[in-house]
Amino acid sequence: MTNLSMITTAKLEDAASLYSMSIEEIADRVMVMQHQETTSYRPVDYLRSSASVTTTTTHSSSSSPSSSHLNTNGAYESSSSLSLSSSSSSSSHENKSLRERERFNEEHRQSRAKMCHWCYQLADICKLSRHAASRSMIYLDRFLATALATGDNNTNNNNIERAKQCFINPRDYQLAAMTSLYISIKLHEPLALDASLMAEISQGCYTTYEILQMERVILQSLQWNMNGPTCQEYVALYLGLLDPRSYGYDLGAMKKLLDVCVFQCELAVG
């Protein structure tokens, strides 16, 4: 889990806007967001399905008689006498692959948590919305999930290969995370950071060209679908369903509740 401290970001105007929304309006918005999550923004658990990306497991089988096998003495043995050793070898191989995948997934989760924490830190330093950092992790996760896809043209194949490289190359992974934040700020913040500034923030690790190139790859891979729902938006709408009497018509109390809920969302993202 990302090591974060709660920073109050909600304003009284945010709480007031929730109070002023009708139940019908909230229901319509939630319905649209749920539809988005079942179509263009459908989430993919890429770590659970990443075995084909993270490990290369080759099962080779040699041609042999269907009912018998040749032993070391040149004599044939029935397949039933070898079934136990074959099953044991297969089980051992599967257990090894499982351990390798679990180890890789744990390393990836740690790397993701570190980059998530870095994104939140940069947002705080630059006085940007933490929501931008949350969105950037959504972009990153969706981009990495494309590594499991099958391309139908050269451009898609190249982008899929770039996504796969992010799984095995820490430098590419960090570049994708940085670029995802750059895109999020560019699309959703009033103050856009220039790609050259992001290159400077990387302290020479990445050039402006690399950031712009990765931006193109991510946008193409996500098919320019960059406005999906976030957990913060869901929380805000659900709070709007509260009866004002439950918080004594006090917008300050609603603001505090919104801050706590948004902070829990930030922890969940990391």
C-alpha cells in the first residue's frame, strides 16, 4: 500500500454541488459510468493473466509410440509404467512456473506502489490534483493490460510489444508511469506540464523524445479512450445520496467526509 498522508482537497463548493444534485441525476451518471466500465473501460486483471507475458514456458514433446516408450536399455515399456514419473515432472514444472509468476507479480506490485507514490508526491509538489495521479495509474494499468492483446496490424503489434517490454524492463516501466502522469495532467489539469519539464524531472533518465514517443504509444494502445470513471467519482456521487439530515445540513461535515473517502480511494489506487 502506498505510504500516503491525507491532504484535504475537497472544497465547500464540492460538498455543495453534491448536496444540490437530484437523485435522478446521480442515478443517470452512475448508470453511464457503469456502462463505460463494461465497454471501452472494462478493467483487466493483467497480473493474473500475465503468465504468457512474464514467463516463457515451452512444453516440448517428442514423437513416440502412442502405447509404449523406449527405455534406456532399448526395450519398450508400457505408457502406464511411466505415467507416475511423467506426472511428477509435469507437476514440478507447473509449481516452478507458479512460483516464478508469483515472485514476478509481487515485484511488479512493489514497483507499481513506488511509482504511484512518486506520482502523488509530484502532484503535491506541483500543487496539482491528486486525482490526476489516480487517473495516471488507471492509464498505466490499462496500457499494461494491452500486452495480453493480439494486434491486427503493424502499429498495434509494435504497441503491444512496447507494453510487454514494460513488464520485463524497469526503465520502460518507469517511463510508461511517468508518461501516464504527463497525459493525465495534460488532459485533466488546468496547468499542463511540458514534456521537456518531465524530462528534467526525470533527472536525465529520459529525453523529451522518449516521453512524447511513449505518449503516442499509450494513446494509440488505449484508442484515445481517456475519460473513464474513477473510484473518486463514484464515491462523490454515492455521498450525494445521503440524506442531508444525516450530517445536519452541515457542508463542513460533508467536506470532511468527502476528504476521508477520497483518501481511502487514493490508498486503494496504490
